[in-house]
Amino acid sequence: MADLSINFAGIKSMNPFWLASGPPTNSGYQVQRAFEAGWGGAVWKTLGDPIVNVTSRFSALHYNGQRVAGFNNIELITDRPLDVNLREIAETKKKFPKQVIIASLMVEPVQEKWHEIVKKVEDVGVDGLELNFGCPHGMAERGMGSASGQVPELVEKQTSWAKEAAETPVIVKLTPNITDITATAYAASQGGADAISLINTINSLMGIDLDTWNTIPNVAGKGTHGGYCGPAVKPIALSMVGECARQTDSNIPISGIGGIGTWRDAAEFMLMGATGLQVCTAAMHHGFRIVEDMIDGLNNYLDEKGLASVMDLVGRSVPKYRDWGDLDLNHRVVARINQDQCIHCNKCHIACEDGAHQCIEMYTDKNGKPALKVREEDCVGCNLCSIVCPVDGAIDMIEKPGEEPMTWNERQALLNTL
């Protein structure tokens, strides 16, 4: 069995799987149940001045038979008194000293407020702090959350205020609701952050009820934008993690968040530069025991790859994640239909005719039956046919010999010399 323990910005955890700040970490009861199931850590639901939440507050996108392909919430930070949360944190840490507890924090952008709350939560024995600069709704209207997280100067300043009082590692949670997330990652590092976590939820409106014309969800007939998460946001999160991981000017540990629900998701985030992982929506959907499959699956994967430690995965794919201008313009792949696997549904032909490059032909085979073939000389290797094909193995993308590699950047440099 591989070693699943991690060292994340000086915080040692028995495995990389932490619960993210949210409804599953709202109370000591829940966090303790999670630790019993095997989670390595938990980021406590965001602490600050307690607020009043509304009902209803959750909604979901169900797509093509999959429940909760995407998830939206308009819930805010804790609505429980700070002293109650602090007492339960202390009790939980005492019962589970080997598990990690991180306090998520959100207060007004005032230096004294940050100093005060940092000292209070560290006094009860947390292992680290996560500064919530990501929440896109409710708190943002009050000048907190993503309202701060979208302004690099505020990220840097508030991070430095927290660091002035902190004795434990400080993690800065970044909002994806920004043009360039690397700008705020850099600001966090300049403010002294020990690590960053990303992504927080994405601005969203889940839908409209076509009978009542109310938004989904709605509160007494009125609605608002919320935070989008779940499996549908994984590609966005993975990209932003990769963007931050490949920045040499802010080489800082990353806790990956966004659509993680399986060991495969976990492995992808770690390959793209995340040392630790945070999970929320999947735990809400399937319960805390999903961590058992995630641990077993990641262990088996590491064994198959011959890796002794999960830390050996971290960042291995980052060098492969490049700007478009670094890609080889002369690399060529083409589609090839495997006739013994094809079920003649014609989806590839329709997709290629209407949405791609018209290079799949219908013909009659030697037995007089209809068949499909690709004109490889016209195929641009876009992958669309293989994507829409319902049968695994019916269409392969074949690499063809090409010219010497040439990137866009190299091509432009060559043209400039002529």
C-alpha cells in the first residue's frame, strides 16, 4: 500500500482528502462523523459574525439522467454563534488529534477584526486558517468574500493582517469569478500566505420555473445569484489549479477544490499541482463514506503506477500544461472507424457533416451493407466523431507521421527573421 500522507504547507495529514468549508462541516457532530469515516481533515464552515440564512437555499442541475451534475447554493457563512463553534472545534480536535482541522474565516476588511478572530480560533487548537475570499453571494454584497477576492490589493493586505496574528499556516481561498486567478494567487503569496485553495464557487443562476416564472431556488418569490459547484465545475477548477501551479513567481502549495468526487478526480488534481484536496458537493450527495472508495482507489492507482507516496503524483502533469502558442502545429491525428465495432448509428456522420469538416462518408460494403469511412486526407483530427460515438472502441484517433515539430511561437519567430 502506498503512503497517502501529505505535508501541506507544514500541515501533516494522514491522507489528502479534506472536507471543504460548507454544510458538511457546519458542526462538531458532522466533522466527527466524517473523521470516523476516514477523512484526513476538515475545513470548518466559515466563521465570522453569525448571519441569518434564508430558505430555500439549494438547487441542482440534473442532466441526462445524472442527478446533481451541478449544484447551486445561496447559503452564507455560519449562522451559529462563534463561541459554540469554537467549543465544538476544541472538542473535535481533542477526540481526533491526528486529523486536521482548518478554520475558515471571513470578517470585514479591518486589521483589528482579522487579528481578533485569528487569535480566538488558534486558541482552541486549529491546525491552520483558511481566509475565505471566494464566496460570491450574500457576503460579497457586504464587502467580504469575492468582493475582496476580486481585488488583488485587498487579498494581499488582508492576508498580511491575518499573518501578523497567526501562528499556524494561512491558506487563502481564491474566487474563480475573476479574469485572471493567477493575479490573486500572486497577491496572496505577496501577503505572506503559506498556501492557496481553489476554486470557490462560481456565480450562477440555476434556472427559472416555467410555470411560476420564479427563479430556482426562490425565497418567497424572489431569487438571487448563488455559488455553482459539483461535477460540472471540475474542468474550470482543474484549469485554474494548473494556471496557478505553473506560475514561477508564486510557487505556493495548492489545495484543489471543485467537482472532486472520485479517486480519479483526486489523482487529476494532484497531477495538475494540488498537494491537498477538498470535497463538499460529493459528500453532500453521497455521504461521508465516499472517502473509503477514494482512499482505496487512490491506493490501488499508486500501486499500479509503482509509486510509493501520493506526494510523487503532485505536479507531474504541470510541465505538459502550456500556452496555445507552445503546441506543435505539425502534429497530426485522424479518425479511423473500426468496422467490427461500429453499430451504424450514423451519429459520427451527422456530427461531422453539421458540426465539423465533412470528412465521413457513407458507402456500401462488399456484403451490400451500409458502412462509414473517414477520408483521412481531409480529417483535421478534431475528435468530435469519437466524442459523440456511443460505442467504446468504435472510433480511434490515430497519430499520423508529420513534418518536423513547429509551434506558433517558433513559426512567428522564423517569419520575423525573413
